[in-house]
Amino acid sequence: MVSLATKHNDPEAKLGWGERIGYGTGQLGMNAINAVLGSFLTIYFTNAAFLDAGIIATIIAVSKIFDGISDLIVGNMVDRTHSKYGKARVWLMRMCIPFAVTTVLLFFVPQSFPDAAKYVYVFIMYNLVNAVFYTAMLVPYYSMISLVTNNANERGMLGNIQQIFQTLANVIINSVFIVMLTAFTSSTETIYTQRAFTITMIIISAAMVLLSFICVSCTKERVTDSEPENAKEKGSKDAATNPVQAFRALITNRYWIMMFFAMFVIFFVIIMYSVGNVYYCQYIYQDMSRYPWMSNAISVAQFAIMFATPFFMSRFGKRNIYVAGIGILTAGFLGFGLFADSVPTIIFFNALKGLGLGMSGGMAMGMVADTITYSKLKSGIDPVGMGNAAISAAQKLGLGLGTAVLGWVMDGAGFDPALDLAGTAQPDTVITAIRFLYNWVPVIMCGIIFVCLLFFYDIEKKLPAMQQSNQ
């Protein structure tokens, strides 16, 4: 394969913009499919495949168990991989085509199957797509930040770029998916036809394969398996490929632990506001026309700030930008809970949330890479695959547990959709529950993370000296 990566092999040197953008294309392709799965898979099952929404929800919930386990398995696979393409990039090459094929098949439930067989088919295909092939690409992709460069600023840049491309994928899918279904439908009455979904998913999946190969061609893994001196003294020749020792190195690293919980909190909070937007407009404001303002204020501000965060990072450092982002995010939730009673205040405080998410999200994976380097220098064990796998699991745990908590609290508060059909108001306990979930749970959780990182996360002061002493 032709290499278009930055020509030098120095892990401490700067990368060219071609390699930086090339790395981002991998996220663009993967997250385009992930965006489709998050926004349109359920409506495909119910409106095109005519499956029961309750059974589908149960299948997805059970599948999250396998999804979390597979993260750790793939992390260990990355740590044990040795190929001419490195530890991580080779998995993008191996898995992009199976990921594309199974994604298309997931959106092609055979109509001739009996109902029971259809649900078995969905269970198998959904787990192949999410727990196997998507995980087998995403964990190596995150690991590439640690393997492409040792330069702390470049890691921060790559982390920010992948967030930009992740957001861009969401914007593209939200803009073109319905248009594509409309163009390819075989019906004059509905766009949700099997033909429309099949053709659309073939195009998107093919684009993902192409972008994955561009990502591999434009990047180079420069950080080798060479061990620091303290690793040699400890005789840990095979430590990097031992999952038990890799896990021990991570859980004894307070910086990695803080990032693990920070990532969990962020994704837990994302569920609170992304799902909560609809409930808040319908039951608190009783005005669904405010929904676009609530959701778009966050997305637009998040996307815009990520173009500026690399410049802030070069001056203030990843840690300071991340902590500031968490602080601004917390302030956005607090201000919304206290003052958001009109469209201008809704836009202002949700824009604050978007700014905070963009600042922290842009720095996150670069900071994770730094914590993994810290483990390697401290213990002589290189847990790059396992470290990124567990971070991916933290994100999924935040999304899954956030969804479950929201459902449990709403159910416990007495929420009953049948009341809406009868024209009866929901109980006051439901209104209180929505306010608490949307505003105060995020304030408490983000506030705790803000304090912990502000006072105890000082890795950027220690890492340069540790790297110097191990040269």
C-alpha cells in the first residue's frame, strides 16, 4: 500500500496536515455508520422491517453486555499485534470490509423469515456490527493516537481532529440520510422501504471502507515496542502483551482512572440532555417549537469551538483546556436549571454546554494517550490497546447506564404516555424528575469531575521529565 504519511519516523516531531486530516477520515467513515445506527436503526426495524419495538429494545440492551466485553478483548488483541503496518492500522484494514458487509445485512432483515427467526437474525447481526467489527475498528483507531506520535501537542491535535470529524459525520448523516431514502424509495407513500435502506446503506458502507483505507495510507505508527529502562530492570519482556499486567498498570495509574470516570460522566450526561431535550420541551415548556433551539445550540457551539481548541491547547495545554471545558459545561447546566425560561436564555446556556463539550472532547483522547504513556514509563508495561479499550467501554457504559437511569427514574416518577393521549397532564413528580435529570444530575456529576481534575490531574508537569529520564 502506498504511504502518504508524513515522511519522517521521529515520534517526537510534528506531523504534517495531510497525516492529521488523514487520521480524521477514519473517524468520519466509522461515525457515519454509528450515526445511522443511533438515529435510524430503530425506525428501520419498526417501519420497514415491521418488528416489535419492545423486543428490539430488549435485544439492544442485552447486546450491550457483549459490547463491553468485546472492548477488552480487542484491546488485548491490539497489544499482542505485530505486523508490518503496526499494532492498530492493520485492524482497520482487516475489519472495514466485514464491518461494511454486516452493516448492510443488518438493514436487510429477510421478510420471508418467521418472526422468531427475524429476531434471532437481528440479534446476531447487531452484535456482529457493534460488538465485533465496529469495536475491532474503533479501539485500534483510538490506539493510533498513542502509536503515531509521542509528541504531546500532536496527540492533542489528533484527538481534536477526530472529534471534529466525528461531529462532521453526524452533521452529514443528519443532512443527507432522509434525502437519500427519499431518492431511493420504491413507494410513493413512504420513504421507509427496504429498497431505500439497502441502497443507502451500501453507499454509506462503501464510503466507510474507502475512508478507512485513506486513513491507513495517510498515517504511520512511529512509536515502537521498545521498552524503557525500568522495564528491562524488571524483566518484563512480555509485559506489554499480558492483559493482567496491562490492567494492573492502568488501575494503579490515578491519571488514567480519572480519565476513565471523566469519559463515563461525559457520555452519561450526553444521554441526559440528548434524550431529555424532547421531554423538557414537551412537559416543562409545553412548546415543542423550542426543541430545535435547544439541540442545535449545543451542536453548533460544539462544532465551532473545536476549530479553535488546537490554538488554545498550544498555549495553555490539554489539561487546562479540558478542565476549563468541564467547568463551562457545568456552568451551562447550572445556568439552564436556574434561568432558562426564554428562547434567548435557552440558546445561551445550551451554547455554553456545547462550548464545554467541544473543548473537553477535543482534548480527551490526547489526554488518554498521555495517561497510557505515563503507565508505560512508570511500570515498563505498554497497555495501549487495553487502555483505549477500557475508555471505549467507559463511553458505552455511560450511554447504556444513562439510558437505563433515565428510564428507571421516569417510570418511578409515574410517567405514563397514555395520559398524553387522554389529554391529561403528567404528575408533578414527573416534572420534578425531568428537571432533576436534565439539569441537576449533570451539575453534580460534572462538578465532581471538574474538582478532581482541577486539583489532582497534574500529569503534564511530570510526563516530560519522565520521558527525558527514559531516553
